[in-house]
Amino acid sequence: MNISEFQADLERSTARIEEMSKGINNMDSLQKAIGAKSDWVAQAAEQLAGSGGIDSVLRQIRQQEDAIKTAAESLDRPARALVDFAARLDEFAIKSQEVFQAATSTVALEAARVKLMGAKSGQLKTIQSALKGLDRTIKPFAGKRFNETKKRLKLDQMAAQQRLAESTAPAGATLQFDPTVPGIRPRLGHLHPITQTIEELKDIMGRLGFTVAEGPEVEDQWHNFEALNISPEHPARDPLDNFYLATAAKTTGPNGKDTDAPDKGWLLRSQTSTVQIRVMEKTKPPVRVISLGRVYRPDTADATHYPMFHQIEGLLVDTNVTMADLKSVLRLFASSLFEDNVHVRFRPSFVPFTEPSVEVDMSWQGGWMEIAGAGMVDPNVLRAVGYDPEEVTGFAFGVGIERICMGRHGITDIREFFKNDVRFLEQF
Ligand code: DAH
């Protein structure tokens, strides 16, 4: 059977099992469907030998699983537990099969055997312990499936052993390298979802004429606060709300001013608004930039907070810039990002470096989602960088990138982004 015949066969058996699942109405018919599916998995594993087609097989398995699961919904709890248990076995079996087949040395094969089937702490052992917790009514059937899987795995492992023994056997063979043996496919990764979002944001804002500016993550008081019209007694400067650098306590700030206390020193920037100042100090108006990057705040990590997160900052300064411009840009921004004709609304707010300031919501799934803080650049800020507020006006906005990414993908916990769990990351 070649690979395309195999694929067709896969689809046929999936259709058969979906058909069969429609008739599930008691434990007997459920067990029959699970049995048929597991047989199919075993057969698929056989065919799979070296074809590298595990992804499509897993996809088909899941489709079959869904059909059985939907049918089992109407049955009792033990029946549903049985479906889950069988699914776990099947997935484990086919993945182990692939691991055994991919082993290129006896050492690697033995390591795989211990990891998967080791008597003490192999993964199969964990599945076996789950068996204990199952309801009495389904235990015999689940036990039988477990034993069959275990037997099959043993056979697969022995076959792999045989294969390796043959390939290294000196018996008249000089062939150590067989170019017809399929290679091992390296696992390809992809960009982190936050990076993907950042790239997309740059793209969208780029189309609106905004170029990208960068700024340092270690900042001084001037750029993080003073030039942004945040006075020394403002609570945003509280040492408890910022990561001040201990080593900076007795150094000279980059703006040339002596600093003698931790709260006068350098800090990890708490916002990307710092880059507004850095850009305006260096360029004459008109200015049209965005800046994207990490910011830091000593928040306790929970579902919506993390001590490090990402922001995108936008700044436009020119003659006759108004809030209407701000609103148009933010609406285009939100529409492009969410690929929808979204509405944007402003709520009054207070931010020291913009006047007036607003919080920006966009229409989202029947409600409103807050996406940004924004406003017209405060004249004090323009003066701080040497611009004349009588000549130019501007708008600025700041957006949390994690929040955007979570909204789009329905992610409910910000901590997921930073756990580096491939099972989470590979979904995006
Ligand atoms: N920097 C603000 C924050 O971190 C967000 C923000 C609000 C940025 C208003 C702006 C703005 O540019 O105009 O919460």
C-alpha cells in the first residue's frame, strides 16, 4: 500500500467509525466502537512504519475520537471515562510506535523503552495507575485494552531491536548506510505568538505610515517619568510599583543629573511611552512612529498580570493633529488586526502625558474590550523635548500586546505565554 492509498484508507475507516458512533446507545455498542477504533489504530501504526505520516494519522484518530465522544455524551459518566482512557491508550500507542521506529541506535532504543514502558516510572505505568480509578463496570474492558496495547508495544519495541541488530550485523554485510531508509524529520518550530502579533502590528501600522523606533529597557527618570509630565510625587514613581536598579542608587543618570537615592535612579522601563521622548528629542516634527517592546512592573503573576509584558506605543506629531485623527488611526488599527469592521469608543481618563486622555474600547463579541490608553500629547511633554505646542499638536497611544493576542485567540491566562510549553505554543 502506498502513502496515498493509505491516506484514502484512513479516511474510509474514519467515516466507518463515525457512522458506527451514531448507533452508540449503551455500553455494549460503545465498547464495540472503541474496539474498532483501536484495531484501526493498530493497523495504522503498522502502515505508518517509516512513512513519517504521524500527523495525519493523529488527526484522523482525533476525528474518530470526537465522533465516539459525542455519542458517549448521552451515556453515563463511567462510559465517558472509558472513552477518555481508550483515547489515551491509542495516542500513547501510536506515538510510542513512532519513537521506536525512529530509534537509530540500541542505546537510544533502550532509553525510549525505559521512558515509555519502564517498570518503575515509564509512561505506560502512569496510564496503568489511572486504570485503578475507573468504575467497576468498565474496568474489565479497559483492562483488556490496556493489556493489548502493552503487548503491541512490546512487539514494536522488539521489531525495532531486530531492525537495529540487522543493520549493525557484520555478517557479510558491508552496507552500514542505507540511503533508502527514511530520515528522521526534524521538528520545525515557529515564531512565538507574541512575536507573531508584534510582526503583524508593525505591518498594520507600517501601512499607515508609522515607522518603528526602539528604546532601551533600562531607563532613567527623565525618559520614564519627568519628560512625560509625571511629577516626583506621582504614585506611578513609587519604588513598590517599579523595578529600580539597586546598583543605580549612587550613579549619575544618563541625563547628567546626579542621583543619590534608589527612587532617583535607573529602572526597568514601566512603559514604552519612554520612546516617545527619545524619538522627539532626536527628530524635528513631523513624527510618526511606533515602538514595541518589553515593559516591567512588580505585579504578582496571575491570569491577567505578569511582571514583564509587551506594549506597542504610537506617536504622531504634526500641525493640526486632532482627536479625530487619533480615532481614525485606532479604528483602522483595530479593524485590520481583528479583520472585522469594529467600532471604537473613547472613555475619558487621566494620564499625565496626554491631555485630554482617553481609554479606548473596541466592540468585541457583543461587548467592549479595552485595548488602549491614548490622548493628545500634553503641551508640557512637547515643551520638554523642545517642540513648540503653539505650532504642533500630536496624539499618542499605548496598547498591551498580550491582551490583544489573548483577545484574538481566546487565551484566558497570560502566564501561558511564558511557560514555554510547546503543547500551548504549537497551537498558534
Ligand atoms: N503608558 C500607558 C501605560 O502603560 C499607556 C498609555 C496611555 C500610553 C496613554 C499612551 C497614552 O501613549 O497616550 O499604561
